[in-house]
Amino acid sequence: MATAHVVYATITGNNEDVADIITEQFEDLGIDVTETEISQTDVTVFSDVDICVICPYTYDEGALPEEGMDFFEDLQELDLSGKIFGVAGSGDVFYEDDYNVAVDKFADAFKKAGANQGSNAVKINLEPDEKDIDALDHFTNELASKIN
């Protein structure tokens, strides 16, 4: 059975919602999935699964989640060769050029660790709506399709 781990960072609860949507879709696809909050998670959990997902928020003017800084640094030091990754996050278009940049920074960190991007990143403005849920389901299905 394929395995996945979904890690989220949230202030407003929106990214926990994003993580819940992804986790539920993995479950529907028969994938053994675990979901955890970033400050309660050791980055090495990604060494033990097929699919690695992060749902980060972007703080203020493009900053990464404070509680996720160690995780972010450690992620780049891992060897995740052969692993599939995806990044999806909620942000606020109010921040314009800094909108959801944590999503891109985490994708780059996964690439540095040698993981393969299984789906394009998903960026959501604020709370996920029906269109966003469809995009997240597509994202999750694409990640799952890369496992074989």
C-alpha cells in the first residue's frame, strides 16, 4: 500500500482545512496517510513514505512560518531521492507579490532534497472554496498516480 504524510502550518485554520481535504482524498484513493502539524513533526517522517506533502502559510511579507523554520532548513538536508512531493497552501492575495511564496520556497527545498514534484503547486486565496477543493482533489490524484 502506498503511503503519504501531509504536514501543515496554520494560523487561521485555512491550511489545516487544505491538509484535511488532501488527507481525505488520499484516504479515498486507498493510500495510507498521516497528517500532522509542522511544529509537532520531525522532517525525517518523509523518509518513511512514498508521498510527501506540505501545506505552509506565508507570513507577512513573504516570511516562512516561524514554527516551521527548523523543518524547512532540515528538509533541504534530507535525501528524498525517489520520493514524490507536492506543496499546497492558503494565502492572502492582499500581499500581492508575496502571495503564497512559502509554497514556492518549500517546493524548492524538496527539489534540493532530491524529491520529484508529482503535481503543480496549488495556491489558494484564504479559505478553500468548491473550486479549490476540486483543484486539491486533482493535485492529490496526480500525486497518487506517480506512485508505481
